[in-house]
Amino acid sequence: MKQCIYLLAVCASLISCNSAVKNNNAASLEVAKKYMEAVETNNIALMDSLLADNYMGYGPSINDSTNKADALANWRYNAENIYESIKYTRHQNIAVTTTEADEADAGDWVANWAYLTIKYRGGGNDVNLWVNATYKIENGKIARSRTFYNEADVLRQKGFVFVRADEVE
């Protein structure tokens, strides 16, 4: 009988741990979803409320990084001067809790795969691109992000032509 009680206690413990991870993942997915809505609606105040004070964003290039204040200033400038609209035409989110990473990377993450359409102010070529973004969620806010997309393809769609440096006279 003691063995049955012990087994039931272990099972209950495992179920409650699994339930806690699912709850964390659901909450993390909601934070990422709200952030995507803020991007689409140019809602800087909502972005501000969703980014942690110690937020750091990385990408798309290897040496690109930004803190919260600079990220918000960049979004504000782009919304007022460059982008007419950004539309997530297709996207998929998945949440995961990592435990095997180093301390800085362990925790709750949301991965987002999206197809975006960007319309620019003043006309010009619209851009369609695939974007991969990951968000580390801490205490209900985005503490870190890593964003990847093909910058060369965006520039090509805007009309830029690439030439090798040794081909230019």
C-alpha cells in the first residue's frame, strides 16, 4: 500500500511539473503574440511594456545588437518615416523551456517563423521576406531576441544591385 501511495505522489508531482511548463509556454506565446501585434500596429507603448528593462536584441547580422531604448527609438523612427505597414501574412510560434543551455540561455523561449510584407512610405518596392525570430521570456517580458532574415534579398527587392568590389573601377 505504501508503494501505491508513493507511486501516486510521484505521478502527481510529474503531472504538476508538466502542467507548470505548459502554463509557462502558454504565457510566453501570449507575450510573443502581443509583441507581433505591436509591430503590425506600430504600437510603441505596447512594445515598451513587453520589453524587459534589460532587453537586448541581436541580429540580423552577426554584429547587430540593440538595447531597449535604442530598439524603441528605431521602431518609432521607422514607423514615422520609413514603414507604411508591416503585415504578418503567415506565421507560426512555438514555445519551449530549455534547461540544457548555459545559464544565460536557459529558460522560456518562443520561436517565430513568419512571412512578412513591408510597405514603404512614399511608394517604392514593397518587400516580402521570411523572418525567424526567437524571444527569451522572463517575468512576462521579452528579455532577449535574436532575429534572422536575408538582408541581401530585402535590398534586391528594393532595387539594389550587388557587384563585387573588384568589378568597380
